[in-house]
Amino acid sequence: MATKALFFDVFGTLVDWRGSIAREVRRLGLNIDGEAFADSWRGEYQGAMERVRSGGRGYVKLDILHRENLDRILPKFGLESMGEAERAALNLIWHRLDAWPDVAAGLLRLRPHFRLAPMSNGNISLMADLARHNDFIWDAILGAEVARDYKPKPEVYLTGARAFDLEPEACMMVAAHSSDLAAAAALGFKTAHIARPDEHGTGLGEAGPSVPVDYAARDISHLADMLEGERA
Amino acid sequence: MATKALFFDVFGTLVDWRGSIAREVRRLGLNIDGEAFADSWRGEYQGAMERVRSGGRGYVKLDILHRENLDRILPKFGLESMGEAERAALNLIWHRLDAWPDVAAGLLRLRPHFRLAPMSNGNISLMADLARHNDFIWDAILGAEVARDYKPKPEVYLTGARAFDLEPEACMMVAAHSSDLAAAAALGFKTAHIARPDEHGTGLGEAGPSVPVDYAARDISHLADMLEGERA
């Protein structure tokens, strides 16, 4: 079945969360190891979502989980005295993460041929702010908040496909994480892996997929090349 | 409180559903009165949504209601023999309605200053297609499908405000229908009325609001003028 829509993982796949947080921490003048701080914050991510996925807690948007996780890690960095306003501002770092350099141009090339949407665990306002910050143009913002659950729960992917009136087989999930692609593939989605070998630090990311995928691309522009090649 | 986001009614306010459907009916060579057909189809709209709003039926997207309504009216126009594929294609007219001439340029002027989203009873794919067809750039597609209910139910407006992390008082509803604005205002939204005096035919539309509003504009560009004037 012809692919009609591409759904994108965002954190790690389209934006460099670790480098962006480290840069912002330095810009704010916090006297801490920015990369360690980013890793620690992101380290709380899966556990916080798992409480929602398992039904132990109703859906709350990722901004709220990020804030709870921030409160949890601040003492580890000697920042337990940070005030409420500063914490709230710091939490918004996630709304202005910088894209990897290939992304905006790659998405522009894909846009004439496919519906494009983020399929992220980030909430709608977070995705809208990242789009403005990085010049992404989306057809809609789909993902966790629309489905009111978190990936890799099937309903998140399926809600996205249904929002575009598409069978899963007409959808492609694009991600730098094999686990995300495996979950989408199990539902019938096509899959494209994007190499982000330095996501968690030099050499600490997925340079290639560890599961079968339909496409394995170096970056978004390379994926556009591959999909253009098929049409040619 | 400063306005941070503008939410737009779409059918009638941004797009000329009646003229567009009539033009498409003529283009398709159907030997019927296009305007009467558009009026009849739209005439089934509120009743179909009311079954969902009242709880008599679970949420189904507007494309499905439009299709059921189409099946209902075809015999009135002698088209009861129309086949399934043709009905499905005809139903997609709603995905390519033309905007009123002021809209695309007006939205572009508003975009640097506010988050912009449709707040329509149309489903996500319908809104995404109208955006592509008319060069609208949205921050997100909000409205009925995200809330899984239909305006003027309060939850639809409130789900939109929450998606953007905003209090209702920081949101403005923009519509050519006083009833839509009254429902939003009751929740704390600011309101802007757009004159569409010919929505239902010459002289058969709201030339002005019949309820108190914060702004009464001739069109979207005029609204941009008024909001610019306040910032000046």
C-alpha cells in the first residue's frame, strides 16, 4: 500500500535534547555539568510515563512529568533551593530544543509528498513551540496528548493513523529508536530508522536499527532521497 | 490578560462552504441546483451533531456524519442511484472548500503574534486538507476530534485552551456565528466576530454579532488591523 503519511518521533530523532539542554544550562549560568544534568533529567522519563501506561495514573501531559522529574533531580545537582518561578522557566527548556541540522530542510522536501505529523510523547504545546523554534510545518500535531496515553502503547500510533483516515499500512513511523519502530511495525506501520549515533553523547546512540525496518537512513534528507528514488 | 492564542471557527468563518460545494457540484456535472444541494446537506448538520452532543451516540468524526447526511439528501435531488465510490468522493468536497479571499493573508499577519488553531467541528484530516488547500499554517489542529465532542459543548473549547497551556481568558474565539462566540465567552474566552453576510446566500449571513463581543471585524485582515492597533 502506498505510504500517505509520515509520523515522526521527536526527542532524539528530530531534536538534540541533550545538547540543547546542556547549552541552555550554560546560558542560564547554572554552575553544573549540563550534559550530566540532561542525562539525569531524561533518565527519569520512561519511569514517569510507565505509571501512566500501566494505568497507575491517569494521563497527564509530558510538561507535568518533566516538571516532577526536574524537582526530583535538582537536589542531585545542589539546586534544591531553586524557586518556583525559576523551576517553571527551566522546565520550558524542552519547548525550545534545537533540531539536528538536517531536519528542517528534509521535512520541507517530504512535505509535498506525504502528510507529516509528530508522533511524540511530548504534549501539543511543546510540539507547537518546537515547530515554531525550528521551522517545522506539520499537518497536525498527533501523538500522546491526542491519544491520552504514551508510546509505545498501540493506541497512540493507531489514534494518529485514524486521525488521518489511514490504515496503518499507509503510515510510516520515523524514529531513531528501534523500540519505537518495533512497536509501530507490530501494528502494520512501515518504518524508517534515522541514525543518531551521538544522541546520548559521542557514540552513545543508535547508529543503525537493531530491528528489521523498511528504510535505514543517515538523516531526514537521506530518507527523502530514498523515498524520491522509489518514485523515480 | 493578554491574548496568547486565537481559535477559529472554520465552516463559514474561514471557508465558503456553500459557494464551494455549489461550484464542485457544477464541476462534477451533476444536473442539480448546487446552492440548494449545499443548503440541504448543511441543513442536516446540527441535528447529526446533536445526537453526539446529547450523549445519544458516541463521538464519530464529522466526515462520517457528512456521509450519512449525504445519503439522506441524495434522493431529494434524484440521485439515489449514485454508487458507493461516487458518494465517497463527493463527501470529500468538504476537504477542499475554498477560503474567503481575506483569510490566508490575514492569518499570516496574525501568526507572529498569536498561536493559531482551528476550533472547528470538522475532523483533523478535514482541517489538514483545508489547510493545505488554502495555505493556512496552524500551530495545531484542535477542536471536536481532539475533544471527542462537538461545539458548542464547553469541553471542546476548554480542551483547546488546555492544549496550549492557557487559561480561557488568554484565548480568543473567532467566528462568524454569534452562538459560537456566546458559548466561548461563557467560559471566559475573548471573542471576535467576523462578518460573513452572504454565508447562506446573498444577505443570508451574520453581518454583525447579535451578542456582546470584544471585536467585530469585517474580515480577518480587519481583525489583524484591530489587534495591531492595540499593540501600537
